[in-house]
Amino acid sequence: MDLSELKPPEGSRKKRKRVGRGTGSGHGKTSCRGSKGQNSRSGGRVKPGFEGGQMPLSRRLPKRGFCNIFRKKIVIVSIEQLKRFPEGSVIDSDTLINSGIIKSKGDGIKVLGKGFIDYPLSLKIDRISRGAREKIEAAGGTVEVI
């Protein structure tokens, strides 16, 4: 067998329907669109969700909730996750992204106090909880909010 003998399996490839090519084709005259009406015209289609003038389902159902367009996406990091860094290392947003702890900076990074650390680290981040600051400073580390 070589490349010249390759062909798709029988019945796997269909020819496209060629409409408007005369009455002998079986798809002539109105091109399978019917005689009159919106869908027979060029460019004539109803928009998605249109129900013929009846109140659409999307408008009949009750609306719930509220979406705040000014919401800020704060990325959370716990002290437990900072244990992968060696003693005395300086941790900022770039370090966290490069290490894979977070995917993006978002609108800010906040360190929370979940976990325990017993060696000093130097943090340069946007936000930190009171408990996390106390734990890091108790271990001999420093926190700089930028």
C-alpha cells in the first residue's frame, strides 16, 4: 500500500447540496426554501430566542441576583503555600507567579494566615491579613505592603 491508494471509507464523505441549479436537480426554483415568508427571503432568519412574537422564555423567567461590574479579583495565598520558599527569600507577585502558586496577579494578592511558618521570609505584596502579618513577623520575617 502507498499514498496513491489511500482514500476515505465508503459513505464517509458527502457532497454538499447544490441548490438553485434548475428543476432537474430537484432543488431548483425556490431552492428548498418554500414559496413565501421571512425564511424564503435573502437574509431572512429569526434571531435566536425569537418565539414568533410570544414573550420569549428568557424574559418570562424571573431574574435573580446582582453582578457587580466594579468587583475586584483578589488572589488568595496562604502562609502554608509560602513554605515552599527557602529561608530568607524575598517573595513578591512575580515570584509567586513563577513558582506556580498563583496564575495571575488579578487586582491584587492577599496573604492569609492559614498555616504556620517557623523561619523568616520577606514579603512585598498588596494586602495581608493581621494574623498572617503577626505569624510572619513572629518568625523573624518582614512584611512590606506596596
